[in-house]
Amino acid sequence: MSYFINFEHQSKQWKFDKYFADSRNFMKVNDEGKKLRVVKLGRLPIVSSFTSAFPPTTHDFGSFTVDSHIATAALIVFTVYGVFKELESEEKSAPIRAFYRTFVLIPDG
């Protein structure tokens, strides 16, 4: 399955501002200070960033794919992919959206 999203589209359906506000995408964010401000350290800040920063959603857990890139005692890097719908969408039929998130975990201390 393949998706194409035209970010120039002005429809309410394609507004992604609420998802990109804390983006650390090195290709799009040039402010080094912002990249450091939005990094999450510790259990609570990491989990709360996902539960409070984004609008309420329902996820298709059958769509989840987890790829582990590196797994050692000192470092774990994995990527999660899946699809979801926003629960408070302004559209009659909430659009299906996809996410692709990479996590880098290191031991505390």
C-alpha cells in the first residue's frame, strides 16, 4: 500500500499543524534550540507527549508494524508504523491517517 499527501492542499481534511508543532525532523527544522527543546527525557515526559500533544484518536492495532533496527544492552532503536482516525474530526467521515515513529532508547543513568 502506498500513500501520497500533497501538503499544499488547503482542505480541512489535510491540516497537519497539530502533528508537526513539536517536529524534530532534521530536513524541515533548522532551529537547533527547538530540536533540543522538544526532545523528551524520562518515562513520564515521553508517555505524556503522546497522550496530551495529539488530538484523541482510535488506532487500528492490526496495522501496527514494529521494526527493530538495533538492540544491544546500551541502545535500542525501533520504528512503529500504523494507521488511525481522529475522533474529533471536523469532517463527516474522519480521514484515515498513518504514522511512522522512530524511537531511540538508552538506559537511565
